[in-house]
Amino acid sequence: MRKTPERIESLAAEYVLGSLKGKARQRFERWMMESVRVRQEVWYWEEKLGQLGDQVPDRIPPGSVWRGIERRLWPPGEPAATKTKSGRLWPAWSLVATAAALVLSLMLVQQPAYTPDTRLSGAIVQAGVGEPLWLVDESGGEGRLRLRSVAAMSAAAGKDYELWIVPDNGNPLSLGVIPVGDVHQVELTDQARQSLGRSRTLAISLEPGGGSPTGQPTGPILHVTKLYEL
Amino acid sequence: MTTSDANQDELMKLLVSVARSDRHAFQTLYNRMSARMFGLCFKLAGQQELAEEALQDAFVQIWHHACEYHSDRGSPLSWMLTIARYRTLDLMRARTVRRTGGEEYLEHLEDQRGGPLDAELRSAGAAQLTGCFGELSDSQRDSILLSYYRGFTHDELAQALSSPVGSVKSWIRRGLMALKRCLER
């Protein structure tokens, strides 16, 4: 379906209202990632219809909600060290990351009790998909990253998903093509582990079959996710 | 209930601090916004438990994504309400929430006297969007407001308004476009 201004206008409104569903909604989310014009139209409606949300009477949530948030963000036993966010991507990607974050939300996987040796863990999720696409975790101390695909769908014919470490500075580092429907393990070099340890950021892009021909992402960045230290 | 610019400035400052991982600011933001957001989650879901879960998820997302807020995305208030609303809708769809009291709604709506939409919300919504809802037909306005406040699907709307799905879709589409034309004037 072509992105005519009329279609963008009408689909953005229905997207925000929530009446756009299923495949149509997914296709529109891809449009949002691809085009700032589409995102601006969505923001327009979020602002306008958001005014309706401001009219609903307040309702005080029970205290358990805040305690639940605290437990999820800062599990008991985890040192309360001030974490500095390292979400500084290089310019081109930061735009895409913002776009991706519009439609992709990050979810913490169930956090087990704190163990002294740090492991990275996280989930790659997509709005509207009940289960995470992939669960990511690091085998303790072995410099190996494990990706378990849960709800991920195969890439289009002739395309592959490629996994990248997004460092705090510099270019993304390829971790190779990742298959769907299986557990996939990636060996991390010391350099890759250090880089990931600092930025804790992974991305998945859509590339030609076999992976990016240039060593840098060439296709759309589908997901950007931040890992957490367990 | 209007939100003054001063409040918006304050929310903006809190979001900036949250983006820098300031937990204290995050708790202040929660204290400031949770009742407002929870009101919307509850209105949509009609269920305490689901609304609580959606609110919790929304704040976890706000913690992680505060740095991605920018003014093109509307006021901090509407940005946060949008996150809460999307999360509630996601959970409702994932669980295919069945609303209670559907029959009762039907009776009200058939004779065009209100129904699941509180009269006050209807008039407040109209006033807020600079009277533009007044330019819509009753069916267009009700379909849009029921989708917004109650998360009704096309099928649910068709049932509630005793009309074919095709009509409902076209009321929503045309109503939204009429609303935009009016807002742009």
C-alpha cells in the first residue's frame, strides 16, 4: 500500500485512537519507523486526542503499584549505585532509536535474586505482540550471549535479521545474522564484551540475506533494546 | 480540569531529571501523575487489576524512555497519558477483556441518550477540542469517544450502536477527518 498523504492522515488518526488493528496496525508501525512525516502525524493526534484523556477523573492507585514499579526497576539486593544512562547513540541511529521506541517498548524479564557476578539480560519486545520477540541473556562469565526467539517471525524472503552492539561511541559492531525459531548463541570477543558492558545496548536491523554486505547496518533498524545487569 | 503551563514546565523538569536516572524525581513524577494516568487506565479497562498492571508498565516505560521525549510529541502530560493509554489497550487486547454491563450500555445507546460515555466526559471532550466535536454527527462523535475512552473495537461499536461494522468504520474515519479540518481552521 502506498503512503499517500491522505492515507497517512487517516491511518495515523485511527492508529492513535486504537481502532487500527492486526496486520494494518503492524504495517503502519513500519511506516512510522520509516518516515518522520508519518511520526509527526501520529504525534499530532497523540497531542489532540490526549486532551480527551485529561478530562477523565483522577483515581488514586493503591500503594502496591508503586512498590511493584520499584521492585521491577531496582530489585531488592541490587546495589543502589547511581546508574548513569549511556543511551548516547551516534546521531543517525539516535533518530531511528527514537522512532523505534515509539512502537517498541522495553520489558524487563523476571529478575532472579541478585548474584555477585554480573550478567546482562533483557528482552526484545514489540508493542501489540503479547510475548517478547527474543529473550537475551548472557551465560555467566563465559562471554557468550544467548538469544531465544519466542514470538519473533521469520524475516521476509531473501532477508535476514542482524544483531549489533551499539557502543557508547563509534560504529555498531556486528554480532552476525540471527535465526528465528531457535536458541542462538554468540561468542563475544573481549572487546565486544567490554563495549556491550558499557553501553548495554543491542540493535537488530533487517539486512540482505547473509547479513550486511558493508559491515555496517544497511537496512532499517527494527529494534533497539537496553540490557540490564542481573 | 486544565493543566497550566507552569505545571507542564514542572513536568518537563521532572522528565529531564528522570532521563538522568534521578530516582527521587521519578517518585515525584509518579506522585504527581499516577492518579491522572490511573483514572484513564481504569476508565478504559473498567478493571482495577488490569489498570494497575498497565499503570505499572507505563511508569517502567517512562523510566526507560524519558530521554526520548521531545516537545514535538506534545506536552509532557499528553505524552504520559498516551503511554498509559497504549499500554492499557495492549493489555486489553492481549487478554480480550470482556466488558461487564454491555447490555445496559446497549439500551442507553439505542435511544441515543448517553450510554457508556458519561455526559460530563462528552461535553468536556467537546469543549476541550475547541468545540470541534460539535461539528460532527452524533454517530461520528460517539464512535470516536467510545473508541478513545472505552477502547471499543469496530465490532464492539457495531454491536453497541446497533449498526453494521462498515458504517462504524466510516463514521470513525470521516469523523476524525472532520475533526482535523475543524482543528486546523
